[in-house]
Amino acid sequence: MRFLRKFLLWFLVVFALLILLLYIFDLSYLIRAVRITYLNGEKTAFLEDYVEFPNREIQKGIGQPWAISKEYNKAKPTDELEETNKKFKTVAFMIIKNDSIWYESYYDGYDKDTKSNSFSMAKSIVTAALGKAIMQGKIKSLDQKVTDFFPEFSGKFGDKMTVGDLSSMSSGLDWDESYYSPFSITTRAYFDDNLTDVILGLKVVEEPGKEFKYLSGNTQLLSMIIEKATGEHLANYVSEHFWKPLGAENEALWQLDNPNGIEKAYCCIASNARDFARFGKLYKQHGKWNGKQILDSAFVQQCVTPRFSDAPMYGYGWWISDHLNKPLYYMQGHLGQYVIVIPDDDLIIVRLGRERDERADGNFHRNDFYVYIDETYKMIRHDRQN
């Protein structure tokens, strides 16, 4: 018993010292990270983690339900699609054809209204908000300088950095896009309770606007500019100019760094497949919704056109591909969240889940991305033959 008491005492002393050291070396965010991930049996951010953070509501207006196809769920998923959904723990898979839901399935207790984390699909929504702010004249253009809003970035390279550089992932910021290292700035940004200071502490270390380099810090800084330019919280701005006009049927939640803080804008909108899909339809319709021009069509086209010839897979906030010789673009999230738009065939494919596949050597896009597209076309062809 005496040994046990001594052991517990030493354990508490060591634990207390460890906590103290985390605060001394400005690593206290790791306490929050451990509590939210490892104590929930996870190793990284996960679909339902929005309940562990403060959130700001993206309010809905009058819902506009999706049309349901006459062939709804008559087609059966292919064996390969089912195997892929099982392997990578899909929770929602949906095919929208000619603006009607043609097929949808849910797994693991999810249904059409269940919320899950968007992860980086939110980047496409932030870029849409940028387009709206430009349309309203609150931001001059993609070429407006970041230093007009945050002079903290003034300097040799910082003076050249534009909002368009942030959206197209070519800022030159010093950022480590590592999701699994506890000491990366990406991990700090996800769990820190003062995201503003984290972002304003960045340096511009390369000349902006020269090459593509995917950095989540770009989108976070862009969102802070949009908030400053519009005078509104990002969640409120997206609600008024997108969520409500697009007829979302459920409110959404956007994670905050602290209860009165800012949105974690590079990620972390909790919503569902049907409402995420509305952004795919908006872009497919060149920014128009119910006859109203929500976004400038030229801006939409610029978003889905590669900015750099050596980076043909990215435009402004959207990923791009020509798989099957069809021009397509998509929103993408950390664990295999996809809203894939194939305009030529009037298709939108949505997939939400817990895991994703790797990239083949030399490929920009992940292997599961191709599977979801290929198997969708097999389902459609089989349905036509029958």
C-alpha cells in the first residue's frame, strides 16, 4: 500500500510538471488535442468532433427539398462501390442526376439529416464567400493586397500577397500541412483557442503567386479578410448569402477556436450530404440559383480553371480533373469528403466518410475519388440497359 501511495504521488507530480511545461513552451493546445482525439479513441480529427468544440450556427431559411428522381434507388450499387464504401467507412453516398436525387445510401447510423465534419470542403465555401464579397464591392478583386486588411504581413514578399493568392494556394506562407504531427502548425490551428494570433504570427517566406502549395493557413487568413471586409462573422455571411438562398434544409454548425472566437474556416462545417451538394449545383449552374445570380459567372469559371499550368488539379478553392475525358471539379475534405461535379452529364456525386485512399504514384487525385466516379457511371449504364 505504501508503494502504491508513493507511485501515485510521483505520477501526480510528473503529470503536473508535464502540464506546466506544456504551458511554459506554449504547447497547451496539446491538452485539448489529447482530450478530443485520443480520449475518444481517435488519432486525428473525426466526423463527429464538432460536438467537442464551440460552434457558430449557419442558419437556414425556407428549405428547398431536392427533387427525387422517378428512378430513385432503383439502381443497385456495384460490388466495387460497396466494397470501397465498406473499406473506407463511408457514411453517406449520393448521386444527383439532372438536379434530382437518383441514388443515395447511408451507413453507420447516419441518415439524410445527420451532421458530419466537412473538413477542407469548407475551403470551397470560403472561396465562394470571397466571390460574393467581390461581387458586393467589399473586396476589390482577386488582386487586392492582403496588407490592405492586415498590414502585419508587410515585407519583402508579404507586400505582394493577394487574396487570390490565398484562394489559389500560392501565398508563400510558412505553414506545415501535417495532420498527424502533434507539433505541426496545422494541429495547433485545429486545437488552439486563439487562432487569430496563430495566423497573424505567420511569415511570407516565398514570393506569392508563383506556384501552387496547399496550405490550410491560406484559407484561414482569407476568411479573416472576408470577416474584416464585410463586418460579419463568416458563418452569418455564408448563411445570408448561400445557406438561405440555396434552400438548405438544415442549419449547419461551424467550429470556432473559442466560444467568442472565429470560425476554423479552412475546415469544420458540420452539415449533411444533401446540403453540401447545393454548392455543387450552384457552381454547375454558373453561380445562378432559381433565376438569381448568387455568384458572378466569370468568378465561378475562374474557380474551376487551373491558375498554374504545372498544377492543373487546382483553381481557386476547387480541385479539378478531366477523368474519363470529362471536365469536372470537386470539393474535397481530409477523410474523403467529396462533392464532385460533372457538368457534361449533369451529375453531382457526394461522398462522406471516415477514411480515404492513398494517391497512386505521380497522381494528383486519390484512388477512391476515381472509384466513386467510375462506379457511378457503371450504375447508370446498367440502369439504362435494364
